[in-house]
Amino acid sequence: MELKKYQFWFCTGSQDLYGDECLAKVAQHSKQIVDKLNKSGMLPYEVVWKPTLITNELIRKTFNEANADENCAGVITWMHTFSPAKSWILGLQEYRKPLMHLHTQFNEELPYDSIDMDFMNENQSAHGDREYGHIVSRMRIERKVVVGHWSDPVVVGKIASWMRTAVGIMESSHIRVMRVADNMRNVAVTEGDKVEAQIKFGWEVDAYPVNEIAESVAAVSQSDTNALVDEYYDKYDILLEGRDPEEFKKHVAVQAQIELGFERFLKEKNYQAIVTHFGDLGALKQLPGLAIQRLMEKGYGFGAEGDWKVAAMVRLMKVMTAGMKDAKGTSMLEDYTYNLVKGKEGILEAHMLEICPSIADGPISIKCQPLSMGDREDPARLVFTSKEGHGIATSLIDLGNRFRLIINDVECKKTEKPMPKLPTATNFWTPEPDIYTGAEAWILAGGAHHTAFTYDLTAEQMGDWAAAMGIEAVYIDKDTKIRDFKRDLMLGEVFYR
Ligand code: MN
């Protein structure tokens, strides 16, 4: 995945009341903090030190430079001393990118023996950050507040986590979804207002006739296709299940040709996400299965049956987790069927074909099986089970007058036994706080059967993204109680009308 080399500006607030010596120390301290943050090895993006902000003019100029700088994904602000907050109004008013308020101070401990009034004037974040925080709240500006000493790994971790949210906010308006099929007939939850999505999230959602992309597929040469088939056979186990090896390979080759044709078409037209529909395939010989799975692994968003909201959300999550060390994966999933045996409850997650192999655990195999729906050749697909551990399942829904993001913390597990007859990749999870409360809350909130799922982001990160987009986020997690949850939904109806 190619992303910009994003940076975050570190802006320290002060004023000229305390003399040059004090201001020199403020600058020196903030440089030291920036240096330490960059050397922590914990931040996904670089922090850039900026000269201390002490006047209206400089504050306004700096925020506008941040707006104009394509690589700047956000500003981290901190008031080392007192900084009268009226000086910040114009700059904040004109600033349009993610904002963090790092509420820290240079020294960790009270210097009991040496503390005097000069020290107090120089080190008064507890004081100055409250003045600054007040104006940001009064101006109703969405921002992240992180509290603690800058050397604390917990604090650095919070900055790192927010940086990914900020990049999600910045990159949201660069998401372009290609629809080569409309929404599945009569299905409600995958529908939505595409114009409103562009206004809120910056997403461009465009339609193309499926046969235009089919032509791009047909144009892929035999030799390119064969080379990719060789790569597949090298990388994945082949599960013939009684099929003729040559016939099987021909089916796989159809997917290789689709992968190359789709990728070329998406690149040429500058789209980062795509939707398909099993009932609208034009000249394509198979429903894209293995092909879409591979594209998702490369970072493309995907939604099935015309589900452009999930396609955009999967892309967003791929962007937010880009370059993450030890990432466990992100995929579209679908709630399919339950295990309701007491103590073993969970939801079997799958789709007809299109699950991203980034979430796979263990070997990945190619199978070729008929689809029960549609009228095409048996499609080749990657089959695997998924990693264990914590993840989040999200559903973005259109409530008619507005969007809501539903975020459920889930615990992914291995199924008790293998499912040898199931020809799809799977995940299996128990929603928090338990399946009964989790599913009840999900249904009350209007959550879809399709989800954008990841192991690598938190509910907080997605909720902060939603807040920056100006939409409601509801959380289903270990603390969820139905009575409170219903009240949250009612409050949302009032607040987000
Ligand atoms: Mn589906």
C-alpha cells in the first residue's frame, strides 16, 4: 500500500510574559520531547517540532500552514506555560485537520527541594492546558486529549493510536469506490445515500458497466495469467477434492486473470475499493473470489452484493493499519450462522467467497466448488480459518437522515471442530459482552449482516474517526447493558437529528 509520508506537527504554546530565558527553555524542552517521541520506535509517523506559538498571528499562520501542507496529518498541541486562549481562536477557527491536545508537562516529579516561583511560571501545563482546553471546548472543536508524562509508554501508545485515527480522517476523503454492480435487489441495509457519504466522509462512489472491467480482464495475456497461477500454486495448498487437476487449474486461471484485469482497471481509474454482485457479472466467467481475496490482501476495500459502505470501510481500515508491525488482518465478513450451545456460543463468520487472507491462521488452500447462487462456473476461492484474539466488527448504516457507526468488540476463537465440507474461509467470534446481549444490541442499533472487521484497531480509534466525521458511534462491549444502550440510541436520535 502506498501512502503519503505523513507527519504530525508538534506545537507548543506559551506567551512572552516570562522573558526570553523562559521561552528558550520552553523551546528546548519541546524539542527534547519531540526527539524522544520520534526515538521511541512506537510512533507510526514522524513528529515535527515547530517554533513556540506565542501570538495570534503566529498561531493563525502555523495552523494555515498545517492546512496547506499535504504531508501534515494533524497538529499536536501542548501549553508548556500559560498561553492566553483568545490568541488561539482565529487559528483554531481556520484549522481543518485532526487535532490532539497532549496534556503533559516537562518534569515528571515535583522538584521538592528547588521549586520556586520561577519554576512554577515556567512549568504550568496544569494551568495553561486548562485555559487552552476551555477554548477548544467552547468552540466545539473535535479533538483528542491525551494526559500523562510524555516519557510514559502508555502515553506514547495513545499518541501512536491516535495518529492512525488521524490518518484515517485524512485519507477518508481519498477513498474512491468502484461499483461494477448495483445493490442486491430488495436488500435494505447495504443501501445508502452516496451523496451524503461524500459530504460526510469524502468518499467517491462511482458506477461502471461490469463489461468494461470484464474487457480489462479479457485483455490480460495468457502468459501473465499463467505466471500468476504459478504463484498461486507455489503459495497455496491445492485441494482438488476429486476434481480433474487440469480442469481445476483452468478454473484457478480464470481468477488469476480477474485479479490482474481488476487491479489494472482499478489502478488506471484510481479506485481503492470495489463492489461486485454474484447476480451481475456480465462477461465475467466466475464470481470474483480468489481474485477479490487477493486484492483485499493488497489493501483494496471490498463489499459484496453492491455494498459500497463496507467496501469503503474495509479500505479505511486497511489505510489506518498500513505498515503496522505484527498486524493480524482486516476483512469484510458476514454474520452467517450461530453456535448456541451454552458456554460455546459464537457466530460463524464467512461469505460466499470473499474473505481477506490477511486474517488467516495457518495454511491457505484453494478450493473450487459450485456456488449455490448465480449462473456461472464454479469459482476458485481461498479457504482458511482465522486467527484467535480480540477484534472489532463495525457496521456503518444509513438511518435515512444520517449515518450511524456500530462498533462491537469481539473475541475470535477456533471452532470446536473442523468443517471439512464448508468451501469458504471462516472466522468465528463471540461478541462482547456475550452473544445474547451483543446480538440484541447490534439488532437494536440496526447493524448489518456485512461487517468491516479488523484485529488491529480499537473501538476508540473508530469512534474517534466517527466523531471527526460528525456521525454517531455506538459501542457494544464488555460494559454494554441493554437498558443503557437503548438510552444511548435515544440520545443519539436527539443529538444527531
Ligand atoms: Mn453477503
